[in-house]
Amino acid sequence: MKILHTADWHLGKRLQEYPRLEEQKEVLQEIVNIAEKEDVDLVLLAGDIFDSFNPNHEAVELLYKTLKKLSNNGQRPIIAISGNHDSTQFIEAPDPLAREMGIFFYSKYDSLIPIGQLDNGIQVLQSETGFVELKLPKYGFPVRILLAPYANELLLKTYLGEGDREQEFRQVMAKRWQSLADKYCDEKGVNLFVGHFFFVQEGQKPEAEPESERPILHVGGTQALFTHNIPSQIQYAALGHLHRYHAVAQKPCPIVYSSSPLAYSFSEADQEKQVVLIEALPGKTVNYTPLALKKGRPLYRKTFQDLETALEWLGENPYCFVELTYVTEHAIDASTRKALMKAHDGIVNLIPQIKNPQGQESLSLKVEDLEKDMLSLFKMYYQSEKGLEPNPELLDLFKEVISQE
């Protein structure tokens, strides 16, 4: 059975004032093409489908059109869960209609997917909250999927006591997943997990969240579940939330973030975006392969010390977004700024990096500076970042913000 794992589409997202919808159309079509080329049997979409709780109609239309194509007009089932950017009500709203095409939206832990056979021959053999078992017409074995959409404290409060909330949260989730796996996931079917959580190996530092991502803060402030919380019966865990492709662990199974399809912040600059192709049989170790996505504008962070070099690079790389740092002894003058902005339509940030009189870059704080008041530190910061003194109006605004006369 061939399974395609993707996540974090963030439909409707912008890069500051730059819309990304046309790029999203292109890269989602690329994902559809991969599914067709690889003859994929099942698609897992692991959350953060939209970028906001109230997506605009263009983003919604793009999702529905893409899922129709991705489902091969109802012949290829899709399991789509919600992430921390998604509205649980909005994600599940089209489920009764979408289900007729084998597209299953799942976002609430008390939701139950109805048992029965669809017109396309796909069968829902067994179902429970947080679980579904499907039978595809071309296979003699079923596929079982543990469903773990993002859940905040409000959604899970009925499960939790008043003790160690962080530890209890992990215990509750692990106990529930293990109970489902023990009940349904034997070696006669393919057993999968799809979730939108922060997973780490216990004792390791969590992966940094991208700048564009709304941080996950679970019950009690915990930011991570542990990889050993996933039941041993699971053969592959398809995760969403972190935007860089990587396997968190190989035990008890491959636990993998597929990455977002586009770079959505400059913390993701130079990343290669991917989807993951999984090949699975009951009772066997899965094979999984990341497949690179080529569509969309790449993001770069570049630093230049002279205008000629900067213009040359911009001319050679027209189709990208750039955070451009320009090293100068003073503020970037108007003619330089105009030349840079005219040379490229994708300069998102233009940052001056001011040399001090000795020619060293970027003034840095000294130990004695830490004793200074907030206003003095702000003036130093502004001088370092902008290359000039903040004006009186800005200082008055800063004083107001920190409530300082």
C-alpha cells in the first residue's frame, strides 16, 4: 500500500504584504502530480490546513479543488486532521459531503466517523473516537489509523485532573492511543498514526518552531509529547506542525514531520520542502522516502557589503523572496535603497547592519550596558538596527508602552 504524507499547507498565508496563493496553487498541483505518478492509495494531511481560524474564500476554494483532484475524484481516500491554526468546527463542517468522496475531515476528539461502505467501494470497517479502520477495494487487508488532531487545554479538560498537568497530559494521550492500538491494531493490517503535536525523544531538546508558526503550548505549558508515547503496534507516525522535514525517531516506528510545502518564514530559508511516500504491508517495517517539492519561491537570507555585488545576485535570482542585510557605515541612503528595491520585487526586509568606527559590524552590548534603563537600551537597539537616533515621537510612544514618564 502506497501512502502519501503531507502537512502544514497553511492555505491563505501571506509573507508580510506578499500573498502566496498562486504559489500554493502550483505546489499543491505538484503534490497531486506526485500522487498520480506514484499511484498513491491513501493520503494523510497532518494538520494546519489553513493559516487562520477564518480562512478567506480563495483559500477554501483552493482546498476543495485540490482535495477533489488529490482524491482522484473519490477513488483515493484522504485523511485530514486539524492543526493549531485550524478551527475545529470549520474543518469538520464539510465532512458529511466530503466523506462521500472518501475525504475524511477529523478535528474533535469526540467525533465518530460512521461505519459503512461508500459508493466508491471504500469501506469504514470500524470506528471509534480517535480511530478509523478503512478497507480499500484493491487490498485484502485493512488500514488502521489513530487520529490525533491538535487539542488545547479547553478541548481536553474533561480528561485531566488537577495534579501534574504536563505529565498527566502525556499519560492520558499515551493511554488512549495504547488502548486503541491494543483493541484494533494487530499484524493483519497496516497500522498508522497521524497527529499534529510537538514530539521529541524524552530527554532531548525540542526542535525549534518556525517564526511563522503559532507555538504549541499544551496543558500546563508543556510543549512536547514523547516518541515512546506512540504505541509499538504503529508502523509509521505522520506528523504536522514543524515545517522542516525530519524523522524525530525510528522507534517504536518512523516518526516523521513531512515539512510544509512552501517556506513560510525566513527561519525556513534554504530548506528543501518535501512530501513523504510510504510503502507499507501488514506486520512489516515500512519503507519511506522524502520527495522534494520544486514549486514556489524559495526564501533566502543574504548579506552584502556593496551595492554592485547585491545587484548582481538579485539579477541572478529573480524568483525568490529575500531578507537582505546591507552592511554600511551609516543608514542605507535613499539612492542605494531605491536601486535595491527597483532591482527585485521580492525584497521583503531590507536591514542595515551598521559598522562601528573601527569597521567592526553590529555594535554589541557590554556587561555594563545591562545596568542601563529601558529607554537607553532602546536607543542603543534602534541605533544598531536602523543606523540613526529614534525621533522624539517614537521615544514618547516607547515611554507610553513601558509606562515610563
